[in-house]
Amino acid sequence: MKKLLAVLSVVLFANQASADDYKQKPTKEINLTGTGYYGRLLLAGDFNNDGQQEMLYLKMSDTYMRYHWGNPAKRKDVSYHKEGIKKAKEDPDQWSAKFIAHKMTSSGKRGASWRVSFNGQDTSAPVGCIQPSQLVPAKLNNDSYTDFVIVCHGYDADPWPGEHSVVAVSDGPNNYNVTKFTRGVGFYHDGDVADFNNDGNIDILIVDQGKTKKAEVYLNDGIGNFSKSNKYFSNFTKYPGAYGTEIIDVNNDGLFDVGMFGHENNESWKPHRTMIHINNGSNKFSKRNSLIVPAVKDWGTVLDMFVEGDNLFVLRSSSKPRYRGNMVQHVDIRTMKTVSTIKNSDMDWYSRIFRKSDGKYGSLTNTTNSLDFRLVDGKITMVK
């Protein structure tokens, strides 16, 4: 659920309120025509500082896609999927997702191959997880190149075994070392980055929808090694149904806050109210110190949040049935009341709002841009 693409040069400062600079920076649209790419697992930017834009995509393996999605009659057959999980463990390289890398043209299209290595291999190298769910750019070590957080949830069927999430940390230009950073296996569906312990290094926040249902913070030592910390969220607090998290500064106090969302109350078998945890001043968060976002009937699948001044934009998809089109809910942060909504029930849904060029907000792919909007006189208006 959640988290899309960006055409950008990413610069994340440890002391900034929101580390989501890659969403905030104005960027032009990515043209996916003819690529078969899916926006949530795509990023673009000048990752190697050569003055040209590169495009990085995570492609799930053909073996996994054929076995899991190619036989609809087996979709709810637990024994069938247990056998698939077993096969994946026996041959992880064949079942793992792969890196696909290209240069990007000035018109936003996929260009020539980007010659980049992951653990000494070319871009056909395995990611290290079966089903990645999010690709987040960040500065994870002390060089000048962009690194990547790859949030993974594993084989996507009952009994949902989960897997480790990984980081790709730069080792000079066009070279990355890929390692797992999670302490345990989890059904990690989304994540974001910020400096939780104020040491100048970017840390990682993920939410496990597997066994624990908890928010997990992994602290960075500055060279891309991570250790789990329980200081920032209560170890007793669980977030069932919170498939998404977003680091934003909702109250403009210079401190980052944390959105938690997914499937809202009465919309799912794992309901979760859409909320934003307010920073207590020490980067600690709790449900007790939170703003509640008003629910929207039949649009209870919450995908993303974006803040512009006193305006909160909440990206939603339908909940009955799920993932039928998109809606943008405009909330006044001062009152936490809905100002207005715009929707398109027939479009292909997307999962992240970005600041686009020309004063627009919306999806950054040409295939899902039919709900792009502007803020005009305090209200959101669809771009014609």
C-alpha cells in the first residue's frame, strides 16, 4: 500500500522536520509508457552525481509472479502457498525481486541502461526479498551518493510468513552493498526515514503487520549499519491495520511527526483510525498525543499524507471494493475537519502524493495523473 516514485535529487538533512524531501521537491512527471513499471517501486534522480537523471525500479521475479498471481484458482489455497514459500526458500535468487536501472531522458522516459552494480553484480542482481513494498531514497552513509531503503513484506498470501527488509548503501558511484537491516522477519509494508536520535544520521521507521503489529525504529551508525531501538514508540503499542506510515511536520514546529494509517474503522477486518502522532519534543510518539483524521465512508483505504501549510492532503482509495480509483481529502489542520474531497472512481489507483512542477500535486506517473490538483484560494481544485 503506499509509497510511489520521484524524479529528484535527494538531499536529506538530519535536523529537518520532515525527512521526506524527495516528496516535497518539485519534480516533473515520469513517463511509464511501454515499461510495464509500477510506480510504487520506482524512483528517479541523479543518484551518482553525474548531472544526469537515473531511474531505478524493483521488478518482482517471473517465477514468483507466475506461481503466486498466475493461478487465480489457488489464491486462497493455504497449502499451495505454503509450497510456494518452501520453493522460494530453496531457491531465493530465482524467487527474489531484481534491480532494473536505466538512464532517464529529458522527457521523463526510460533511456539507455544505467551501468550500476549491486554487491558487485549488474542490475540483474537479486534485491534480497521476494516482494518489496516500498523504495525510499535516503542518505545512509557519509558519502555524497543516494542510498535506498527497500521495505519488504514477503510472500503475499496466507500464512504471510514475512521477510527481512534491506538497504542498498552506496560504495562510491554506481556501486551498492545490499544488506538486511531488520532484526527479525516481519510483514513490513511501508517505511520512512528521519533522524530519531539527533546524531546527524538518517534512521529508518517501519511498521510490522506480521506478528508484532508494532512500529520499529532502526538507528543508523552513520556508515549504513542499523540497530533496533525501542525508545521512540511504546513497546506495548500495536498498530494492527496500519499498513502505511509517513513522516511529516503537521504543526509546523520544526519537529517531525508520524502519520499512521491503513484500513480505517469499520472498513476492514483489521481496522485502524487514521492518525498523526505529534512529536513530544524528544522524537517520542504515542497514540495519546495524536491528531485524528476524519474518516470518509467507503474510502477507508488510506495510502498517503502530504502537508502544505495548514492543509493536510490525505490520499485514499475505495474500501468496498478495495483499490477502485482514488480520492484526495483536504483537511484543515487547525480544526482537523474535512474542507473538501475530489475523487475519480475509474482511474488506476496510485499510492503517493508528490509536489509536481507548475504548482500541482498528485501522482508522478503519466498513467495515474487524472486526479492531479492545485490549491486555489484555500481549496483543492482538479487540474483539467
